[in-house]
Amino acid sequence: MRRIVLSVLGALAVVAAQAQQVPGAAANDAGAAATQFNPNRTPVNAIPDAAQALGGVGGAPPPAAASAPARGWRVAPALKVTATATNNVGLQQGDRQADVVTTVTPQLQLLGTGPDYRLNANVAADVVQYLGRTRADRIFPRGQVALNARLLERLFFVDAELGADTTSSTPFEMLGDGATYYTASTVTRERISPYIDRELSPGSRFTARSDNTWSQGRGTGTAAAAQLNADAHVRTDTLRYDLRPQPTGLRAEYNRQDTRYRDSAGSLVLATARLSALYAPDPTLTLGVTGGSDGADYSTNSVRETLRGVLLRWAPSERTVFDSLVEKRFFGTGWNATLTHRSPFMALSAGLQRQASTYASRLGTLQAGGDVATMIDAMLQTRILDEATRQAAVQDLMSKRGLSNSLGSAVDLYSRTVQVQQGVNVTLALVGVRHTFTMRLYQTRLEDYHGGNEDSSGIVGLASDSIQRGMTLGLSRRLDPDTTASVTLTRARTEGIGANATLGTRSGTIVRLGLSHALSPRTTVTGALRHQSGSTSLISPTASETGLSAGLLHRF
């Protein structure tokens, strides 16, 4: 399966290169008839001003070309070089070592659509070198390549993905900000998802989907130190039938998730069968009651529970959606509530959940609202209709205003049993003509779920039991059309509970002052002063570090 995914994505990359050599090549959206490129659309090399698209005082309306859907391929390579001088490269209280760390990051964005496919790629690699040889040089690949293909009209489809992420090895060690790397590790994944999606009538739909994900990593914390293999295959099969409420309707679904680690003979199976009776008193509100069966099979345990609960969906407009579900599950009461709202100037995302899952099934996923580019893209959707043009505008705004790719979130902990994750997160982004504000608040409680025939591993660090809290606040201001100043505050705290109680707590604070200046529409220079401090029970009691960095970003 993985070889098939690699072959398909590789072939489409070749097509992309050929499409770039033929400017007049025909391309179109899925399901549309073949059409020629619009010769009046925004050129590939032109970057629209996102601040203008957002409007406001002094803001001009977006150019007509930016609002008209364009067809074809967009290939956007970039190169970023950063040098950071730090007085404590290992973030230690004693044995402080100064060094200069250089990071060279080649990047590539690729977006293409055809009559039966869509390919979107955003890949990069951080080549980290320690000039003082205080640490070993490393390369951290990151990014995602996603393919959506239609094989049979209105029936059979395939999604595929390749991805890599750089994450902290454990939340019990010191906090990092991405400019230097203390306990970072790389997780790679491949996914292929064939599915059937068939509209049976104007009011009913049937879906059958099989998600197969392979992930590679070394676990976290103690698991990484012990060289335990976290390579896994997660298969999630879903069957679903929807009868749209007019005003009454129903939904029947079955979901089965099977997690298998490569060096383990057993598997972790979560299975849920659910029937929902729906009632929609008006088009914006849907109410429902659910019933069914919920269970888990793992180690020597087999747990079953009758499922019952209630749901509510409120969608007063396409910009505002609230979904909630509360049910009795095999692990107790579970819930999942999400709120999303977007406007031309704001994007808000909030989530509240208590769900059962496994470590491998969550690898490579980002908590709702954590991706800054996604939130800015949501703001621009009504102003810049063409996806490729909008993608360029998002990246231009992020580079000129010194915005990070993602905001803080909890770190997943490795364990080989079912985990219960309970948490809350709120993410907000406000973008004006001069000011940009971002905020992320989160709290996550992870606990291993042990049945009557299973005990904890007995090894500290091989459990997920923890409580993580954190926040990230960012504010930037345009000093002139080409220069932006920014300040970012990050706070995080991790507490070990249960089997990890002896790991104590880790808390950290990072303050960052930044300045960016656009030398040209495609070249931006940056500078930053960073100070961080904190304490942890795994290394010295307290530690602090100050770093000064300078960087250059050029988009070809």
C-alpha cells in the first residue's frame, strides 16, 4: 500500500513539473468540464496583498483576478536561513555552553487540480548545524503531501497522504521554540484511504471508508531512551448512512479502529455502532438522540457498554458552526464539542472533548485551531476565491508579519494501551491592516485506561498519565508597509499523575521580540531576541537561556 501511495504521488509530481512548462495547459476543478486557463488571471509569480484583501481602513478591494477561480498548478519554492547565537545551547542550569546554531530550511509548496484529482503539498527540511560542535548536527524533515482522487464518477474515491513532523520527545523536559532543538524527534507517516461516497437520493447518502495509516517513530521519553519501536499500522473502517432530517431523519454508522505496533503481536481495537434519530426544527438547528454499542479489545481485556447520548448541531451560517455530542461510552461519559467561526478579520476555534484513542492513531494530527495558515486562509475565503492565489497571500502575510506556522499544543505521550484524552482548547486569530493578534489556550489530561485484567507497565515514563496546560499569545504591528514588529509569550506546564507522578512537573516561559522587513516582494529579513526560563524534574532544577537570531527568507 505504501509503495502505491509513493508511486502515485511521485507520478503527479512529474505531471506538476510538466504543467509548469506548458503555461496554456488545460486544467479544471473536479467534476467541471475541461477549460483553458484564464489568460487574465493573476500570474503565478504575482503575490496578492492579503492586508488589502482583508479590507478595513485604508484597505483596497482585492483585484478581480484574485477573486476569480483560476485553474492549473502553483509551484512555490523558498529558502530560509537562520543563525541563532545562544548562551545556553542545552538549556542547562550548570555546564552552560554557548554556541551559534544555523538552520537552513528549503521549502516547497505545490498545489494542482485536475478534472479528477487535487494535489496539495507543503514540505520542508530543517538542516541544523552547531558551529561550536556542542551538539550533533541533525536534519528534521517536516510537511505534508495530500492527494484526493476520483476514480469513478460519484462513487469511488481515494485520499492519500505522506507526512513528517518534528515534535518534542517528552513534555517533561524543557520547552523549545523551534529555533533550537533539545529533545526533538521526527515522526513520519503514510496514509491511503479508499472510500465509496454515493448519494442515493436528494436526501440520503451512503459512505464506506477505510483509512490505513503507517507511522514511524521511537516513542517519547523513556520509550525513546529504551529504543522501543513505536512503528505502527492503524486501520480505521467506517460505514455510514445519512437520511437528511426534513424535519426528521436518521444516521446509522459503524466505526472500527485497529492499532498494531510492529514489534507487538497484539492489537488495540476500538469499535462503535451508533444509530441516531435526528430532528431539525429549522434548517440551522439539528437535535438528536443516539444509541448503540461501544467497546474495546486490548491486551487481555474485552470491554463492552451500551451506548446512549444526545447531539446538537447549530449552523446559523456557513461561517459559524457548533457541533456537540455527549454519550455514555465504555470508558465512562465521553463528549466532543467544537465551535468554529470566521469572518474577514477573525478566525475562532474552540474544542472540548473526552475520547478514547491510541498514541499511534493521534500521531501527525494537530489539535483543532493550532495551524495559523489554516485560520488565515479561512478569513480570506470570501475575498480570494482561487485557492492557489489565496495560498500565496497567506504565506506572504505570515512571512511579512513574522507569524509562526503553528501555536502551542500538548505533546502526545507514548504508551501501548488505550488512552483516555480529556481536554479543552481555544484558538483565536485577528488580522487587521496594521495589527495581528493570535492566541492559543489549552489543557489536556491523558490517562492510560486499564481494564480489570491489566495493570500499568510499572516503568515510569512508559505511561501517558499527565496533565498539560499552556498558552501562546502573539501580537504584531506594521510599523510601515515593509516593516513589522512582534512580541510572543509562551507558557507551558506539565504535571505527571498516576504512573508518572514521580516525574514531577515541568514549567517554562518563553518571551520573544521580533522584527521583520521586506526587502522585496519575495525577500524578507528577520531578527529576534528570545529569553526563556523554566524548571523540570528530569534535568537541573532551574534553567534559563537567551538567544539572538537573524534570518533571511526568499521565495523563488
